[in-house]
Amino acid sequence: QMQMQKAVMDTQKLLRDNNANPLGSLIPLAVQLPLMFSFYLALSRLATSGSETFAHGGPFWALDLTSPDPTWILPAVSTAATFAVAELGFRFGTTGQADPGQTQMMKYIFRGMMPVLGYFSTTFPAGVLVYWATTNVFSVVQLLVLQVPVVRQWAKFPKRIQHPKNPYAEDKAGFM
């Protein structure tokens, strides 16, 4: 118990010395979620308002943005792009430094939610899905571009820290 208290105190000192706050990473999420929800509501209401330009201005096969895509192409693209953003986030994000068991469980849960998300997206107006797919495809491209070493150097990103493998950790061969 004393070692645990010492570890907590050391962590608090590290955060204090580097002017870091563990809740600081929630700030972008606190800004993005209300914006994303308001975009969804605005596009949904625009789709149900009977706007003439919204009813006759869709891309290629989904000309009517007020109704769900009858071909299910937009729901498939939106769901696949969301999945790609999450997978790239798991791969390139900081989750690799967290508890591997917890990270793996988060991956399984998110992957399990994708079919449910895909099913529900078939009921969304096509206008919402055009926005959703465009945003996620842009995010995928952004994540991939930011992994290019030349871009990382130009943007003055710090070098990634490669943590040594824990020699005492057991390799799990099975599913769980």
C-alpha cells in the first residue's frame, strides 16, 4: 500500500512539474460532441423541413437527401469510415501505452458496435450520411498524412517513444 501511495504521489508530482492535467484531454471532446450533435440535429431537421434544394441536390445515386439512401451505399461508407478512424486511432493513438487488456476490450466493444451503428445509419436521411461520411473520410486521410515522417518533422511533432516490452508480461495466445 505504501508503494501504491508513493506511485500516486510521484504521478501527481510529474503532472504538477510538467503543468499537465489528466482531464485536459477531455476538452477537445467536450467541444466536439456538442458541435457534432448540433450538426446532426440541423441536418436532420433540414431533411425533414422539405427544403427543395435538399430534396434534389444529393451525390450521384442519392439525389434526395431528405430520405434514407435506398442503395445503402452511404450507410456502408459512413460506417466503414467510422471504423477506419477508430482502428487508426487505436493503432497510432496513445492507447498502445495504456493497459493492453483494457485497450483490447475497448477494441472488441467498438468493433461489436459497428454492425449496430451500420444498421441504425440506414434510417438516417442521406444528407446526414453525406456529412458523416465526408467528415470521417477526411479524418482518415488526416490521420494517415500525419503519420508520414516528413510531415511529422515539418509539423515539429516529437519523436514517438518506443517503450520496451515488459519481460514479465505473459503473451496471450487465445481470444480472451
